[in-house]
Amino acid sequence: MAGRREGRGPDPARRADRRSALAALARSALNTTGLLLAYFLLPMDEDFGPAMAAVLALGLLAVAALLVWQTRAIVRSPRPRLRAVEALSVTVPVFLLLFATVYYMTARSEPGAFTEPLSRTDALYFTLTVFATVGFGDITPVTQPARVATMVQMAGGLLFVGVVARVVLGAVESGLARRREPGRPDPGG
């Protein structure tokens, strides 16, 4: 029987793979949940101005640094596919929540910036609408700064999907190739 040895259940390598997969999924869920809790619970009292624009720029640089760090972790991981899932479970929410924060703070500091006032949920909804490129039109940016932030997210989203997908897939391929190098033990059996 496939996956069984002498009728004693799944072999140890398969059990280890299942445990690793469950642990990766649990960490991914915890990462995403923690990031969402932070978004909804942390105080956001500042108005969006030059200081917050700098925070946005630094946040985007932090997302890029996070991606570089995650890519290296994928390549070195004994299970690069699982590590890629974990990497995306952090990088994507950080990118989206960064823009949701910008939209929320913009709407607070400039009440006419969007066609309606934005709560944190509305800002996250608008962010996901822009990222998914569905554009329902129920919330739209009206002022120039709000439109600039939206355009940055649009361009960033396209780059994010294209570049991040390629980088993560390349890291997975490198990690798998590294595992197959002669003389290296295969941790997956």
C-alpha cells in the first residue's frame, strides 16, 4: 500500500510533511489574524500629511525588505513551498493594510477625500477593491492626494502581483533545486 509500511499507518516522512503543512497553515492564519487585529485595534490619530506620506514610503520599503528576507528564507527552507505560503501570508496583508491605513487616515484628515467617509472596514474594503481591480465604484477618491495614493496602490499592486509571484516562485524553484543537489540529504524523504 502506498504510504504504509507493514500496515502500521503512514510512514514517518508523510507524518512529518503533514505536521509541517499544518504548522505552516496555523502560522499563516495567526500572522494574518495578528495583522488584522493590529489594524483594527492600534490607534490612528494622526492626520495624513507629509509625515504620513513618509511613513507610507518607509512602509513600502519595509514591504520590499520583508520580501527579500522571506525570499531568502524560502530558498534555505527544507520545505520551500510551505515557506512560500507563509511568506505570502505576511507580505500580502502588510501591503494591503498599509494602504488601508493610508486611506483611513486620509479620509479622517480630509473629509471630502472620498465619496463617503471611511471607517477602518470601509478603507480595507476600498483597498481590496483596488487590489482586486474590480472597482465597484461605490467608494472613489475625489481629492488629488487620495487619487495619488490610489494610483500608487494600483501600480504597486500590479508590481506586487507580477514581481512577487515571480520572486516567490523563483525562490521555491531554487529551494527545491538546492534540496536535489548531490550529497544533500532530502529532508522530505
